[in-house]
Amino acid sequence: MTNETIKHQLNHRTIRAFKPITLSAEQLNTLYSVASQTPTSMFMQQMSIMHITDPDKRAAIREISKQPYVGANGDLFILLVDLYRNQQIRQQKGKDDGRLHTADIFFQGLDDAIMAAQNMITAAESMGLGVVPLGSIKNDPQKIIEVLNLPKMTFPVLGLQIGVPDQEPQLKPRLPLKFIAFDNDYPKEIKLSDLSDYDQEVTTYYDLRDANRRIDSFTNQIAGAKLDRHYTKRDEIMKVLHQQGLCTDEGID
């Protein structure tokens, strides 16, 4: 079964090179409206979107992300878990913070923000635009908070760079569906040999792609440096969350 939406989703490619064209006011409004209509936990609407146009802020985010394309061409967005707005509403209604500091409420806001981001991606691609999600903003979340002058009770969870594509990368192979979709029970027995065909497919992809060719496989990446023990600023995420007043579980008796 397919339609135009599904075709775009199945043809998804991460775009890291954009033409020097900014989004129109109509395109921006469409993306914001799509994000706004995303499902939201308990109708609390605990996410916000920042559009970063200031050159200094874009440069600072690029330095944190350690990716040269971040903040270059294309429009840059940061999606936030935003409990500050509801905190202010409660205070002005004469109420205390209640459960706002709990991990439960933070994860509700996280759900809102991530689903909004995916809806923005789908909408952007349907308009012929390209997108690169930027998990790299969490390389130093405290610095991002400082650059964006974010108040307590907010947290930057994901960046999006959206623009007119200036490249056509190959479609990157994904795990076969049998490894990610299950009925009723989780299959706990996983054998490397079952992944050999997929490893070969990934190796061929890296060998044939136009840029950054290398010899690599999926299982080698999982067993490699990305998941090896080493300290990074990302290990301070929980500390930064607490500094922001989030996930402290205050309000639980």
C-alpha cells in the first residue's frame, strides 16, 4: 500500500547540504502549524520551537555540534521540552508547581517535542525540502541553554535544519523489519550470523556512496567507539536537567 505521503517517508534521506535559500513565511507558518497540531500528552502542549536566525547563535551551535553544515545554509530550529509556560500559568493561577518537576511530566514534554519534530520533517519533505535532525546539540546541552538564554523548566532536545537540498545522497539501508517489529513477545535471542546479509548490504552502501566512502558494517559500528566507554559532555545531561528544575521528582509525596 502506498500514497504520496508514504512515498516521501520511504524515500527519506538525511540532507546535509542546502542551497542558500531561506524558507518563506508561508513555509515557516506551515511547519509551525503542523507541529502545533501534533498529538500532545494530556493536552498540556509542553513543547516549543525556536527558529535561530542570529548569525552568532548559529555559529555557536555549529561549534557545539562539531558539524560544519550546522547553521550554514538552511533554516535552523531547536525543539524544546517547555514546562516553563505551564509553570507560569500555574503560578498566575495561584497554584504551586505540582508535578512539573517530575520525570513523568518531562517525558510527556519529550514525547510532544519529538513527535512535533517528526511531523515537521514529514511536512518539509512533502514540500520538496530536505532535513537533517541534529541530535548533536546535546554535545553540550548547558552551552546550548546559555547560547539560547533558555529559562529554567526548559530543555533543548533536538535540532532541525531544513532547506532546499543541494545534494542527492543514496538511500541508506535500514535493518530488516523482522529485527524491529514484533507481535506480542520480544525475541530475546539475537545472533550475529542473522545480521550477516544486512552487514553486507551496509558495507556495499558505504563502498559505493559518493561521499565519505569507507569499509564498514552495522555490527562493527555497534561494537565500535560510538558505544565504548568514554566521557563526553553528554554524560552531564541528567545534571543539566536537574539544574533546569527538571526530573527532580519534587512534588511526589
